[in-house]
Amino acid sequence: MSHSDPSTLISRGRKAGLSTRELYAALAARPPEGQDGQVGQTDENGYVSQINEQGQCVYRPARGESE
């Protein structure tokens, strides 16, 4: 999927004849860009992201995974 800003995607959708409802539904379905998955969710490599005391995102092996 393209990593274009929302205004560019809306413009392209308008040119393609999409309605406002279709455009916003498509934008809402996109995963957030520039962010990791949800904090506390295990990723595909078996690691969980957490926020430490300094506000930084750190990765730890998921429970039950060998280190």
C-alpha cells in the first residue's frame, strides 16, 4: 500500500469517482503509518512493545517465548 498523505489519497479517490463515505471508510481501514502495532500486542517475531519509564518504546520477548 502506498504511504501517501490523506489529502493525496482523497484527491486520487475523487478522481476515481469515490463518494465521501467510501473515501473515509477506506482511510479508516488503513493501519497507522510510522507507528508500531498496539502497545502490549505480540508482533510477528514474538516480541511485545512496551513503554518504559522514560516514555520510550522497548521490545521484550512475549511470555512463553524463549530468550
